[in-house]
Amino acid sequence: MNLLKLGYKITKLYAFNHLFLKHSLCNISSYICSMSFLEDKTPNRIPLSKLGEFGLIQHISKNFELKNDTSVFGIGDDCAVIDVGHHFQLLTTDMLIEGVHFDLTYTPLKHLGYKSVVVNLSDIYAMNGLPKQITVSIALSNRFPLEAVEELYEGIRLACVAYNVDLVGGDTTSSTSGLCLSITAVGEVSKDKIVYRNGAKEYDLIVVSGDLGSAYLGLQLLNREKQVFESNPQMQPDLQNKDYVLQRQLRPEARKDIIDLFESKGIVPNSMIDISDGLSSELLHLCSNSKVGCAIYEEKLPIDFMAISIAEEFNISAATCALNGGEDYELLFTISQAHYDAIKDDPDLTIIGHITDVSHGSELVTKDENHQPLTAQGWNALS
Ligand code: ADP
Ligand code: MG
């Protein structure tokens, strides 16, 4: 950093410092010292990878209490819940970063726009709610021409049309590295129909919508073809007849239809979460939030036939992809056994196991009848 920049930074810090001192949070010297955390390599600093993403969120949240009566539920579910009178408002936000969540060498911007909306709406559906509005914030570098931004927003617009939501605001800024997209979605749910992660009860059926693992396998395919292309740009990508897994990765859908199905059948699940980080990880969240255990069966995992054949091609277990792959954006929920008849013939819903007492732990029963503890090996932003 040159001296001019340092001077500017310190002037800015002084301006901030007035505020900090007023609230007796810290003073300028301790603030500048704290900045040296970034450079500090001493071994007693705790690396973020030690806490992991969820450990870090817990660590952050423990110092914050909800002060307003209208803040019904804060950190710890798919959405925050706000009491706005005759219904609850749902609020969720997700950030997508180039190079972490997407690779523009094979991600069409229109698909990216669509997906970035869908991943937020999925969290609203996971509370049994309906999305109504979104805001979109973008950070762009000057390598993006207007046409690229138009493509991105065409995808966002198509998702707004498909899910009947309104784009009502956002923020636009520059980025010195890649593209960053942050979307916030607002939804609504009746007070008597809201579903949290923490309501699962012993003997509940564990149900998952759609199929699992395909989005992960789509990503493996795209990465493989990217590598082939980089080593020999004359090669044509081998993506023939793989549309389904590619679509699951590049342009997923959120399960509004399942929320409509609950409404039409008069079902309110006891607990629900959407599968963004992998079935195992999400099921463990449901169980720990509900203070219950679970047993799920490998042979029951819904996996598309194309995913099975691509998993074979990659020499990986399709069940592992289904358990840990992530980005499926399916709904995982638990219902009381009284609802069994209402869902048993639905080809889009699969009962994969049941909820047990907490003392039983969370286990996976493999095809050869082995009982294994379920472990979260899905996506962790900080691992
Ligand atoms: P999801 O996978 O459903 O999007 P996350 O795992 O991202 O949920 O987040 C879990 C919970 O932690 C949510 O309630 C979310 O709002 C909250 N959360 C995540 N990151 C932060 C943060 N940096 N500060 C405060 N709350 C956070
Ligand atoms: Mg979620």
C-alpha cells in the first residue's frame, strides 16, 4: 500500500472512529491493530476451516438476540420469519461468486440469472411459503459488455415470470475480480402453515421430492469437458444425450409444485428444508434442529437412470452423489404417518426413511444392510 492510500484509509478510519468511540466499541489504534489479523500468521489464530461454514454461522449468531416482537425467527432456518400482521413474511438471501459457485467458461449468463433466482425461491418454498418479490445486487468488472448484463437479466426475468415474483430493487457496483450476484427473496406464508426445520417427530416419514445427485454429476461432466477443451481446443465437448444432468446443474427449478400439492391435499409437513448442500447434510440439520434421530435406506434414494450411468462412467457411487452432491434444490420433509396414503402413489415423492428417537442417532442403512452413521460431506463454503 502506498502512503497516499494509507493516508486516505486512516482519514476514513477517523471518520468511522467518531462513531465507534461514541459507542465505546474500540478506538483507532485497536482498529488498525485488528486489521493486522489478516496478516497475522501466528499459530494461535483460529482458521475458519476449523469451524466450517455452519460452525462460523453459529459462532456469529450467538452474540445476537432478537429484540423486536415482529422478528419471529432469526438465524437457523431456510428463511427469517417476520410477523407482518395476518401472515408471516419470509426473507432469505444467497450470494453466488464467480470461481466459487459458477464458472463462466461453461455457464450461459441467461442460465446463471435464472438459477440465481431459483436458489433463493427454493428457500421460501422450504418454509411452505410462496415467494413474492426479489432484489438483485451485482458486482461487475469492465470485461462485461452491456449484452452480457442483458443476458443475465433475461434469465432473471424468465425466472420472475415462471415463479410469479417481482424484481423490486437491488444494487449495482464494480468488481475488481469476478462477477458477484446476491439475491434476496421475500415471500409469504399463513401463520398456521409455516414449516420449520425443527418440527420433525419420532415415527415421521422422511420424504424427498424429485431425484438426487444429477446436478453434481452435471457439474462433473462440465468440468471434465472443460479440461479436455483446455488441453485440446479442437475437441468437441462430449455432452450428447446428457441434457437432464446438465439442466439440473445449469438451470435447476424450485419445487413450487410440491407446495401446491401440500395445499391441495391439506398436508402441512412437520419439518422441511431444501437440499442445496446435499441430502446428508440437510437431513442432519433437520435432525439436530428437531432433536431427533433418523434412519434412511440407500435402496430408497431416488436417482435418475442417466445419473446412474454417468456415475458409472466416472467410477463413483451414484448413492454418494445423491447423499452428498448438493445443488438438487429438491425439498426434504417429514410428515406424520397419517399422510402416507395421500403421498404414497405420487411418482415425484419418495419415502426414504423415518424419524427415530434422538438416542438412535442418524443412520444410513446400506443396500447390504449395514447401519452406518450419516455424515455431512456436502458443500461447506469454508472447508
Ligand atoms: P441455506 O443453505 O438454506 O441458504 P445457509 O446454510 O446459507 O442456509 O444459512 C443457514 C442460516 O444461517 C440462515 O438462517 C441464514 O440466514 C444464516 N446465515 C448464513 N450466513 C450468515 C451470516 N454471515 N450472518 C448471519 N446469518 C447468516
Ligand atoms: Mg435452504
